[in-house]
Amino acid sequence: MEGFRYMDGVVTLQLEEVACVGCGMCQTVCPHEVFTMNRGKARILDRDACMECGACAKNCPSDALSVTPGVGCANYVIQSWLGGRKELFRNISKHANV
Amino acid sequence: MRWGMGRHRYRIEPRLYAVGSPEPDSPVLVTANYKMTFDVLRKELGGQNAWILVLETEGINVWCAAGKGTFGTEEVARRVKTTRLAEVVNHRSLILPQLGAPGVAAHRVREECGFSVVYGPVHAQDIPRFLMEGMKTTPEMRRVAFPVSERVALAPVELAGFLKPTAWVFLALFLLAGVGPWVFSPSAFLHRGLGASGVWLAGVLCGAVITPVLLPWIPGRAFSAKGGLVGGFFAACIVAFFWEALGVFQGMALLVALSVISSFAAMNFTGATPFTSPSGVEKEMRRAIPLQAAAVALAVILWVGSTFTG
């Protein structure tokens, strides 16, 4: 996204290239053009543009992608530090079954 | 609705709706039961013949509901079955908004209900062209931007979120305002209380409205830094203007206070953008909050202390 960069080097996006079947769904669903398709496989083009929405991992039919999206709401994070709110992170990875 | 009032009740019944006079071969578009979402979709589909399958997302818009999981694989399958969509249309295709993807595993939907998912564009306004081009998208249709118009539209709800905290802050400020070597003075209480309340409001305005609107043009990546800069700038202007009346200690207190209030309010805006990652927000908060807490303490000391130096 032009002009809108946030923190570099923090996102939890992981791509296991071996598992990738080249379906291109990650590229389809990503709102910030993080991925590109190269010789039949997905590649991370712009890692720092990722907002950890989890759409790619959710739609990967071979579980090659994982992200641990939190809530991204400052208020919520503070409350969870203070009061131990559960489920700060939902792990969307190969281990999720929906 | 843009002020956030009544938004939890702004919903419609989840079921199958018709736009125009749809036939069994008309496309099916899936959406959330937040009335604002539905109204936008229905408006953009005006003049077409289509089916709208509305999911039960508890009155939440598509993207947020997808993040929560309510705009999800299970709900899509459930709604297809309860509306008996397979008896209404002769094809087996569902067009989902792209921003439903965080909640929906497209490859699972077919197993669950027999319909295949096609992801349509991000914005409803691109749907007519998408349909006309045979369900094809351009890269622009799949990208989420954050133009100034959308940032301005968020200002009312950001401010509304500060109403309750403001009430408590005013209470605390007025109590502190009267404190000084005189133990407690009603005139100081009023005079200083009003001044401090004004600083609070200015800080909130800087952090919750001005910083978001000017977002990409303010230096710094962290929102707390951007907010601090904007607040600091305005504070410097105020202090320069009222230097005589304020004096050194109150002037410094104002500078620090307005900057940190703006910094905190701006940091709060991270959750309202379509580009900040939660990992990034947590990193920013870990660094910013201790600094903000220290700054608040400093501002209070300078402010109360200013009464002792005359």
C-alpha cells in the first residue's frame, strides 16, 4: 500500500515453500500484495506490508502458510496485560481445523 | 451511525434476499448482516438481477466478522443449507467479498455445503465490472487502501470513544487543580482545572483526529511518535502564544502533557487502520507506554509544582 508502512521485521507470517502447491489463493485474498507467484510457487514479495489478517493461511489448501494474528487494538492489548484476557492470539496454521 | 451510536443494533435478518428479478442462474453474493454493509451492496447492485445471501454476523461488518470468525466457513455452509439455496439456483457458485477471506476457508466450503467460493473484489462498487468481465479482477480491486476520506470518516467514532475517559480525566484534573501551597483554593481549582481540561481536549483532538487525517505525511512509523510530534507542535504554538501567562513550569507541563495525550490517542488509532499488524502494535506499545507513563508523571509534577514557584 503506497505511503502506508508500519513496523518492519515483526510479522509472524511463515511460508513453507515445500508444501506450496501453487494454487495462488494467497495472492488472491491478500489485501496488500504481499505475495507473488513465481515458477509455480508462491513467494513473499513484501513481508513488511503484511498486516497479519490471516486470510492467506486460512485459504491455503496445503497448510503451507501460517500467521499468528493478534487483535491489533491497543485498548485490548492493554487490558490483556492488566487483566490476563485470554485469546490474545488466534493461531491460524496447519493445526487449525476450520 | 458514524458516531458509533446504535451500531450494535444496526442489523438485518440473515436470509436470502433478491435484487431486481433474479433467476435460477443469477449470481449469489454473500455478505454480513450489518445494515450499513448490506445497504452498500444492495445499492451497488442496483439494476442487476442477483441473490444476496446474508450471514448471521451479529450486526458486524464483513472484515471484522471474518477476523472474529463469525463471517466464517461454518456460517456460510449453515446459511446455504437453512435458505435451501441449492433449490433456488441451478449453479453451485458463491461470490464472497475478498475481505471475508480471513474467516472463510474457501476449499472447505464446497465439502460442507456443495457450493464453491469465488472471491470478488474488496469494494462493492467494483462488483458490476467484476460480473461483467466474467468474474475477473484487476490488482486494484484486490488492494485495500486508506485514503484521507476514510481517515476523516473515522474521526467521529474515535472521538466518541474518548467520551467516558474524558469524564474521569476532568474529575481528576479538577481535583488536582486546586492543590497547592494553599492546600486547596476554589479559584485555582476553576482556573487551572479549566486550563488543564483544555489541554486534555487539545491532546485528544491532535491524537484522535489530526494525526489520523495527516497520517502518511507525519514522520515516524510508530503512531505514538506521530501523535507526539503533532501534539508537541500544537503545544509549542500555545506555549509561545501564552508564554507570559503560563510561566516556565506550567509551560513545560503543557508541552509534555499535550504531547503525551496526543501520543496515546494516536497509538489507539492503530486498531482502526487496515495496515497495522498486531505484532507491530504490540512492539510499539511495549516501547511507548512506559515512556508515556513517565511523561504523564513528569507533567503532573511540573503542573502541581508550578503553584509552589509562583
